Amino acid sequence: MTRGGVFVLGATGQVGRAAVTALAADGWEVRAASRGGGRDELWPEGVQVVRVDREDDAALAAALGDGCDVLVDMVAYGQGHARQLRALSDRIGSAVVISSGAVYEDDRGRNFDTQDAPDGYPRYPVPIPESQRVVTPSEATYGTRKVALERELLAAGDELPVTLLRAGAIHGVHCRGPRELFFVKRALDRRPVRVLAYNGQSRFHPVHVGNLAELIRLAAAMPGARVLNAGDPDVPTVAEISAGVDAALGVRSETVLIDGPAPVGTVGLTPWGLDHPIVYDMTAAERELGYRAVTGYAESLPTTVEWLARQLDGRDWREIFSGLVKYKDDWFDYAAEDSWLKGAR
């Protein structure tokens, strides 16, 4: 006897792969939908693969067929996708949809979109509860589109109960924008130093793909209209992450700390490089879903590092990790680092 049927949109992405595995192991009959119609090697044979472009409303409706008990959406953005799901609500029992911690803004209206402005870094409470104010919904940016998605879906009420998971910095294998690459590539390139702004104390709440899959599994079994943060049990500093990557690769490097922001260009800047901690409050997920993390950051890091090292073997990182390229920062400007170090010592 199964729990019922689950339809997973975006099944071959980083989160989708792990979610399909977790849901199938929990007794669900899973249809794994993606544009390419691919299959992960870890999925059991019972997982049914579906090829569909979710931007095609008619194709999605046809793929959904008679419907499902739970729809899990990894790739929903904006009001349009929310309305697409609402139009199919008569065939969906409940839904679990991935949102983002990028929706939050601080009490002065600062958020991820204001970081480049003078005094634009947000100063969130520590930890950030789900009740924290959010950016104004629009189609302008990633965060504003996620808020528009949330608002439209929550307005569905009993018509379509939706759990929205506000994910932190997702990490693990199959990531298209792995922040850990910042240190993995330096270690593989035999760089002797790690230059870190803000004294290496930046903290940006991570969520391992396995923990996000666990939250999805729990929410699928306990439908409701809710918004929950999604994060790991621990929030390491960037200096701790640097040391962990070096340890996983068996190297030792010198750490040079900068008391403040990057002194020039991207020197000392990291993908976690905020001057104020971003930590999400996980008590609601623990209370409402019984969430307990399946892994921690340090525990999972060696597997992530090993996977990244394999991906880099003989390849240009820009061809592999589009999620980092899009920021248009030169994360590996070694000449600028060396020039700054020469003058700083």
C-alpha cells in the first residue's frame, strides 16, 4: 500500500533529485517531471519519468492527467506559475513549493537587492522568523518574484493547501551555483592563502539538499497552508567553511583576515560575504512538521567537495556552474589578490 501519488516538477535539478529519492523511499508513487525527461541513477525503478515543459500550460495539464495527491514544485517563480498551479487545483490535493530566504527585508527596507547601494546591506534579526517583513511582490527580481509566487499561492486557501519552503543557501552535489567552489578551486589550484573579508565571520544559513528533501517529505505527508524556513541545524562562519574544505582535500593554507569589506575589487569577497549574519529560525518547521535534520554542514561537506573536484577535472568552472557565473564577479582573480597581499604585508 502506498501513501498516494506525487508529481514532482523540476525533478532532475539538484533539489528534485533528492526529493524524488526521499519521497519514493517514504512509500509514495512518484512521477518525476522535467523538460529533458531524465532519470537519476539513485531513483528506484518504480519512479515514472515524465517529459514536460512547465511553461506550456496545456502540456503540464496533460502530463498531470487525472491529478495527484501532492504536487512538489522546485522551479516555480512569480505570479504566473502560481496561477498555473491554481488553475490545476481541482486535480491537486496539496502542494509543496520551493521559495527562498531572499524574500526577507530588514526593518529599514534593506534586502538582497540593495546590497550594492550605500549602507545597503540588510541587518536581519538573528534568527529570522517567518513573520519578518518581506519585499514588495513584483516581477523585477528573484526575491520579489518569489514573494509574488507566495502571495498568489497562499491566497488559494483551502482550494490548494500549499507549504512554501523558504530555502537558505542550498548546498550538496548537483548544485549549479556551489558556493563551496570558492575554496575548492583555490585548494586545487594550490593557492597558499585564503583572504577573507569581515574577519571571516560571515554567516549565511545553508541548507543541505538532503535536509530540504526531508522537509519536502514531511510537508507532503502533512498538508497545510503555511510558510516555513528551510535550513541546516548549524550555520558555520566562512572561516570554518574554508578550513573544512582544506581538510577535506588534505591541504593547509594561511588565512588572511580583513577587518571590513573587500579593500579592492573582489579581494576577500566570498559567496557568503555579508557583514551581518543571515540565520533562519527553524523552530516553526520543527514544531509543525517534526523536522529533524538528516545531516549537518560539516558532516556533509566532504562528499560535496569530492563531487566538485570531480566536476572541475580538466574543465573550466564557468562552463559547469552557471549559477555562479550569473553574479558576474571574478571569484578567482588571483593577480588582484597577490597585488593586494604584496602591499598589505
